[in-house]
Amino acid sequence: MGAVGVATGESRGCAPKTFRMGSVDLCMEDDRTLDDRGVKSVDEGVGESLPGWRDSQAPMMMQKTDDAEEKGALILGLPDDAMTLVFARLPRQSLAMTRLVCSSWKRVAERQELASLRLMMGTSEGWIYVLAQTPKGTPFRAYDPIAGKWSILPPIPGRSEDQQWQGFACVGFRHKLFLIGGTRKLNSPNSEGMVCSNVVIYDSLTNKWTKGANMNTSRSWAAAAVVGDKLYVAGGQGTTKFLDSAEVYDPHTDTWKIISSMGVVRSSCQGVALDGQFWVIAGEYVKNHYDDNQKSSAEVYDADTNTWRFVPNMCLDDNKIMAPSAVVNGELICVHQKRLMHYNQHLNMWRQLGHFPGGELYARPYSKFGFACESVGSSLYIIGGTREYSQHHHRYRTPINSVEICDLGNEQQISRLWWRQGADMGQGRGTMSASTVVWM
């Protein structure tokens, strides 16, 4: 029988698995305590840990009251730490609703330890966050792949309809969304943009935006990615020049540290995490001419040695900007033209997996661009974008809000990729300014 140690009672029967939450240890006898026996075992565990707890709480649990606060606190009659275990098992959609029940539940649902506990228990879920350009001033939207539903985030602080904010990096770091740097300018012909070092953070536990520590260097159109428990940013456009500099963010101390610079100045580059290393792909401002057929390169940062490794001819063409891509099951997948490509980092080679988003689309007389490309688990998600087509010697552009999904779990065994439709975005549509995945 598992037991839960709380601040007001002794902990008994604790086996090696122990979670530290604030000043309270949450101990489990085995995996079944949380995985197989569910909420009931938590109830039993607390009753065993606190003798007489169930009998003393029963009258209160039966008492009916019109006061919402009292109802919330006594629905299960559990201490906050036991309630945290219960909330850690809830689906993410349900967890978001618990904040609305009463202040007691809201307090538990917003505990920062809850996100770490869900990650350790394997109940954490990845949601896709996107920012569409249409309609103007639209907020971030979050897509739940399990429920197939969209939700809207609160407005970004400091963002207004009379101001443009472009070129910021968008990164998901555990249960938080980071918006980093970028260029801000007024919507007027003579307005000059200001490159900034600001960091704005959205916490999916509290559903609130806060301000993080500024970067050491103002930059926009930079590469960013999370590797381990650190967030890396490199390259981009500074206030007076393009950059080769890089820095790393520590979320525990909310501080930035400058690391060694890349070998090439890069802007509009893309950052990904592969094999525990930070990759900065494409975006060269000045090409390194290895041969006449050189393609865009990449650089890989090794945190142990604080050095960069150059990867020549890494991209599929010589375009400065990397095609939409995502890391699926540890493998880099890229949407190149109308093909889905897989990158072998050991051979520095690409191979075709199939067509996007389905074989029948390959022959259609239009192109699609500006879409978000993200992954959750083994599934690849293509969201929104703009469709361009020609008709009667005229070119037209149509913003779209579709969600197309392809499961790449068995891509080694299948000869054709199959796509399915997810729930469309509703009002949000068109080119995606930013996208990332946040786990909670």
C-alpha cells in the first residue's frame, strides 16, 4: 500500500521512489500506486498514513453547503499534497478546468511542482501553440491533439494592433512558452523597427504571461531550441549587424550566459535539438564556398567543450531559410516543396518519405506556404498556412485554417504516408508567425 507523507502526519511504507515537492516528500511503494490503482489508492494511502483521517473527515464530506470555497476544499477531503497527486493524473483539459472550481483547487492546480510530477509520472501531454497572422491582432491558440480542440490564450502583454512584432523566437520549455527577442515597430510607413532583447513567458499552469530576464544581446530572426534543461539562442539580426554570437538561458536562475560564437554569421536561421546538441541550420549571411554546388550549412554546439562543429551542404537547396521542419521521435523531418524528407545526421544525407500532405496533392496546381510544422509523439502536424494558386492568368492567395496529421511511428515499414484531418483553427488562419509545443 502506498503512503503519502504530508506536513501534518508521518510517512510510512515509503519505498525508493520519492518525489520532492517543496518541503514535502511524496513517496510511492510501486508504480501501481499511481498507474494502476489511481485516485482510490491515494485516498487509501492518506487514510493509512494519517490514522483516523477517514473517520474524522467523513462527517465533513457529507455536509452540504452553498459556499463554493468549502465545497472545493471538502470534495475529497484531501490535503494539498494529496490533491496534487490526484490532479497529476487528470487529462490536461480537465486540469485546466479545475482552476475554475474554487480558490483551493486553483491553488493546487497552479503549483509549479505539478508540472514536474506529471512529467515524471508520464501523464504530461503536449499541446501545439500557434500564432496566426489573420485576423490582425489574433492571440495565441493552443491545440489539444488528444481531444482535438482549440483554446485561446490571454493576450500577449505589450502587444497592440498599432504595433508590429516580428522575428521573435518561439520555444516551448516544459510547461512554459517563451517568446524571445524580435523587432518591434509601429504600423506607419516611416517607423523604424527596434531590435529588442525582451523575453516574455507564458505559464500553462497559471494561464498567465510574465516577463523573463532580458538576453545579453538584442536580436531578431535568431535560432532557438531547448537542450536538456537549458534554452539556447544563436545568430539573428542585431541592432547594427547580423550576428554569430550565442547565449544560453538557465530557467532555475532566470539568467543568460554568453557562450562561444558560431563560425558563420547567420540570420533567419532555425534551431533544433538533435542527439542532445543544439543545431543552428541555414541562414548564412555570407556563404562559405566549398564548391560551386554548395548548399546551406549548419553548425552544432557541444556544451561540454563550448565549441561549434560545422556541417557543410546540410540543406536540400541553397535557400537561406530552412524549409518547415520538426523533430519526430528524435529524427529531423522536413517539408521540402511537396515532399516529406528525413535527415540522416550521421551521413549528412536526406531521403524522401512521401508526399505532403498525401500523394494526390502532389499534382495539384497550387502551392502552400507559411504553415506551422510541429510534432507530438510520433505524429507530424501541419497547421494553417496560405494557399497560392493560378486561375485565368491571375494569382490568388487564400489563408487556410486546416490541421493535417501524419503518423510517422512506422515510417520505416510503410510505403505511403497517410494523412488525416484534425479540428480546424476557427477564426485563426493564414500564415503562422510562430509555433511550438508545450508539455504539461
